[in-house]
Amino acid sequence: MMELMKGLPDNILGIIGSGTITGEDYDTVIIPATKDKLQRHKKIRMLYQLNKDFVHYALDAYLEDAKVSWHALSFEKVAVVSDVHWINDSVNLYKFIIPVQVKVFSNSELDKAKLWVSELYYFIDKFILKLWDILKNDTGGLFMPACILLQLLFLDHILFVFSIPLH
């Protein structure tokens, strides 16, 4: 069984899986919710939790999962929350070939997963780090004082004011 998670930002699709997950769950929950979110957002994020009541996937669920995979380029981040070792190991194995940022969390880390998938300043962080590298490396260190000032004024300001971990 699958249900939508409530209380997340609009660009995040939150799914809770429990018991036996079937192809019908994909057809009635994940696929319509994904299409709905993509009508409002160019890119979306997913928080996918298999709670402690999860039993297994039915065969037709694996087939329906392929439909969601067609939307892989529409996701910018996916957090998988599970205590099922073979699920976590599979995600960790395949995340290197998936063109999306993916991270696995245990059920006890659900709040941490919500924070990670909701990080508002992910792209700002990447931009600042890229700018830092350009200024530091491509100019032979000429702009090093500007890099230090940028870090002190901007990066630390974001970390302090918003308390959002940037990594």
C-alpha cells in the first residue's frame, strides 16, 4: 500500500509505502501524483519512505516502477528512507548511474531525510563552490582575498541564518 506524505513543500512528492506494494499503488498514487507535480514544477523532488510495516513488492509493482523511471530526468533529488537492507543496498548500488542526486536514510532518520530533500540552497551552494574554485584555481590565487570574503560574508551567512547544512 502507498499513500502520499503530507506537510512537504509543493515541489516534493512524499510517498509512504507499507505492507505489500502493488502495481495498482503505482497507478493510483505515484504516477498521478508525479504527473500532477510536474504540471506545476519543471523539476520535482521525491521522499520515498518504506515504513516498518513494509512487507514486499508484488511483481506488477516492479513493472510499474519502470513507468516512474521514465520521469527520472524530471527529478532533482530523491531521498529513500528504509530499514530494508536489500532496498538500501540496491539504491546505493544504482545511484551512480541514475542522473539524479539520491541519498538513503534509515527510518530513524526521517526528519534528516526531509531536511536533505527540502534544502532550498542546494543550487546556490553548488554555484558558490564552483565560483570559489574558479576564483581560487583559474586565476592563480589572484582573487584569493575575494574568495575568503565571499565565504565569510555569504556562505556563513546562509549557514547561520537558515541553519541549513550545505554539502
